[in-house]
Amino acid sequence: MVSTYPVEVQLSGRQYLQSTTGDSADISPNQQLLPLTARVNDHDHLEIGGCDVTTLVEQFASPLYILDEETLRTACRQYRDTFKEYYKGESQVLYASKAWNCLAVCAIVASEGLGIDVVSGGELYTALNAGMSPDKIYLHGNNKSHDELVLAIQSGCTIVADNWHELDMLVKIAGENMENSSLSPIRIMLRLTPGIECHTHEYIRTGHLDSKFGFDPHDLQEVFAFVSQQPSLNCVGLHAHIGSQIFERQPHRDLAAVMVQWLRDAAKHGLQVTELNVGGGLGIKYTESDDPPTIVEWSKAICEVVQAACISENLPLPKLLCEPGRSLIATSCVTAYTVGATKVIPEIRTYVAIDGGMSDNPRPITYQSVYRVVVANKISAPCTEIVTLAGKHCESGDILIKNAQLPKTEANDILVVMGTGAYNYSMASNYNRLPRPAAVVVANGEANLILQRETYQDLIRQDCLPERLK
């Protein structure tokens, strides 16, 4: 294996630092690899939120999720303010919390005026306990349980109905509670499959017809007719989503136009639909070659196409909703690891092992996702090696990054993998009985624990050992 680069690509971790001058509010977080507050301190260490990453690892151990509050708040404000500026009607940005749902993250987005999209009873429970107002919570999912629907109804949030089975359950639940005269009609939206293809991984495409999500558009008229005849259901809106990690602009424009046509069809059935949710899906910059639209560009385009379509159809502007997840949270967070063993296979590969892997970031083994990494304790050192960053799990496929460009690494170096805020903690597991990592939020030189590191005792807390096996 060639261990060094040509001179022109002997780069260092500094290449990933924000070089733009001026107010960070002008920078789109989804186009950065490191959080907006990332800098190099006098010790040549990486700082985020005013906190030295190596010091954070000393204090909280590793692996460690490090969430930069300023980057998250900046993304929230860009979405919120752009919709207010470019959409002439009412709007509401929802955080798609499946990307990372915990009390602290929900509380931050709530404080910025965003609502929350949840996809389970657990996510709903967390959002409510974080202080999110129920009228800003929308429950999604293609197979909601009876208990989840009851919790949503009792909480007063909006339910995004996904299929006929769910509509029947909602009507039945309402019937079971008819003796409660104070029960209002259940607020629902209808999720429809738009039949729009986009370029992204097949596991995160949701808008094409062959999808488990949403009503088939061929059933549109039948669905509208059924809902219009149910006094227990208050259909306030329509919802569609085409996928995730999308860079193309045209599919989102097509989606908005299609959904306005659905608005017209709903009105023909007497449904007073006042909300339109165009989903999310805007991608982020995981590697240097990724070039997603900025948050402002994406939001402005959505606002303009919905308005133009409504004018063309002579329809009043609905309340416009969107559900960004990844593009809000991903680049706000990095994961810090400690280097352990190194294995050199001459002329083939060099493995550098870390103290985490597929249990704290399953996306590479699941989606073949690509990440970038820097050495936090020698951020300016030139990259002289190509290595494979290997996790510690008993699994040959536990490879976090192939062909990572790094300086010469040693045991106890601190590596920082970028863009890990979305679908890392939320998809984390206890594979090989590894405790899930801790997470901290950093701001103005202060670090606060938001998720405690699991202990071995936590791992067996739910285990039951029958008496006969003792």
C-alpha cells in the first residue's frame, strides 16, 4: 500500500475548518463538515463550542457524541426565518426527530419555535416531556399501534394517517370514547405516495409507488370520500415525503405541485384541508464532493413553487409545513473515539482500530455511508497515510471509514468523525453488549451531559433469569 500522498493532497485536519468570515448565520450548516464553532486552539487541538475535544474525552470518556448548540440553532433559524420570509401564508417547520430524539435536542428545537415530527409512542413521550406543545407535534408511522394512537389522541397532537387499517382503528377508537362528550374530532393528516423518484439510497427512498408508506394515489378519491363521511375525524392536511439525503431540487418542486393538485381534489369532497406538509429530505455534506443546496435555497424554492401552484389552481394558501431532520442535526454533532491497536498488512491495508464502531454508528454497514475523520489532538499534522478505520466489534464488516486520510496515528490519539448527529445515536445498539456512549452539548466553553453513558448494570437491567436457571 502506498502510505503517502502526492504533495498536492498532503492536507491536514485544518482543511475542514470553517474558512468563511462573517456571521455564522450566513453559513448553511448542512454544507459544512465540521460544526460552525470548530476551531484550532493554541495546543493544536480541535475545539467545538469553545471546548477542547481532548479535554471532553478526558472528562466524559469515549466514544462520545459532541453536539454543538450554535450549529443546531443556526439551522433551525435558517429554516424558520426563510419560510417566514418567502411564504406569504402561515408556515411551521417541524424537526423530524427520528434523526435524534432525546430531551435536550427536542428542548432546543422547541425553544427555536419549531414543532416536532415523531414516529412512535416513545418519541412522542420524549417530545412531550421536553416541553413541546402538543399542537406542534405530528405522529407519523406506517403501523402505529392502538396504544400509540390513544396516546396521541389523549395528548392532542396531530396523527398522520398512513393506511386504511389505521383509519379504521381511529374511527373505532373514537367510537369507543363516544360517551366522552368533551372529545373533539381527531386531528389527522393523510399521507399519500406521490410516485416521484429521486436519486438516493434505495432504503431511504419513500416517494416512489413501491413504498411501504402512504396511501396509493390511485385510491385518492376513495380515501377522501371515506374521511369526509367520518364526523369523528377532522382531516386538516395532506402529507407526502420523497426520501432522505437528496441533493436534487426538481423532485421537491414536482412534489409541491402534485400536492397542490391533491388539495383541489380534497376540496371537491368537502374536506377543509388547510395544511400541506411537503416532508423533508434535504441532504448534507458528508464528503468534500457533496454539494447539497443550502437550507435557504431549498426552503425558498419550496415556498415559491407551492405559492405558484396555488395561484395557478386558484386555491387559498394552506399552512405550509416541512420536516427537516438530517439537515438540521447531522453536522451539529461529531463523535470522538480513542485509537487502540494498529495492524499493518504490507502492500494491502493498514487497520486503525477505535473504541466504538457499528454499535454507535451503524450507517456505514447498513447504507454504505461515507464519513470524514480528523485527529483532534494534532489537527494541523499533514495527512501522510491512508488507513481503514475499524470498529471494535466482533464483525468483519465493522468498518467505519475505508481509505481514511490521516496523519501518522498512535494509540490514545483522539479521532473525530464528522456529521454524526443524524441516525447515529438514534440507531445505536448494544451489539456485543457494548454500552451506548454518552452525549454532551457544548456552547460558549461549557459542556453539559445530555445522555449518560450506559453501564454494564444497564445492560442487564431488563434481563430476567428464571429461578430454575440459577
